[in-house]
Amino acid sequence: ALLSHRAEYLQPHIASVAEFMLRATADHDPSVALEACEFWLTFASLDEEAGEMMAVVVGLFPQLLPQLLKGMVYPRDKIEELMEQNALDENGAMERSQDMAPVFHKSKTKGQTEDDSDEESDDDDDDLDDDNEWTLRKCSAASLDALSGMFGAPNILPP
């Protein structure tokens, strides 16, 4: 919060703060690593007036970028869950293609608005609650994306 609201207070100490956050990003506790990763996402949203601080962060890129990439990897339990789901999807694909009912699209009639459409469409989002959880993987990806947008390809990509 201090970084996003009063970055000028951190500017004289940014080297030590950035080093600390880099170490915290590599922490084995996922909650610590997530909080530290959010620092990089917040940093990338700063205005252009953070010029001196940007030079410090660019100096940390050789250590920071691999750590953010490491944070983007699915945890082992999630990989196993995805593999099981993939196997179920592959096994049921043959049956589902034969059992699928045809879909009939409704055309809008005169006087019908979008609010008059199926009320069931709002219920479809209930199954996606797990996908909306803010995780270290998502934060790492967002941080890397934001930093690459801020610094550009020449600073992010290897030579």
C-alpha cells in the first residue's frame, strides 16, 4: 500500500526493499511469496516518475525474472488434478459426442431485450469459483506481464 500511494517515501530505500522482496518472492511459504509477488505487480503500475527506482529493479532482473517464471508453474497437486480431469475428459469424449442434445438458438423477437433472455445463464459462473482464486501462479504471471509492459522486451528478454 505504501508503494502505490507514497512511492516517494520508499525511493531512498528501494534497493534494500527490493532485495528483501526478491528474497520473499522465493519464500517456501506460498502466502509470503504471494504477498511479495504483489509488490512487483504494484511496482509495475507506478507512473513514469519512478525513474531511479526502475534502474534498481532492472538490476535485479537476472534474479527476479527466473523467480517469477518459477512461480508460474502449477503446484504438484494441481498438476495431478489436471491430469486426472484430462483423463476423465478423454475417456468420456466418445460417449458425450453421441449423447449430446442439439442446441437451438433463440432469435430476438421484436420488443425483446437482452434482459429477457434465459435466467439460467447467470448460474453458469458458479462452477468457476476455483479458477477465480488469486494464487501465486496468477500473481507471478501478472507481475511478469506488467513488468514487461513497463520495461519493454529489451530489458526482459535474454540477450
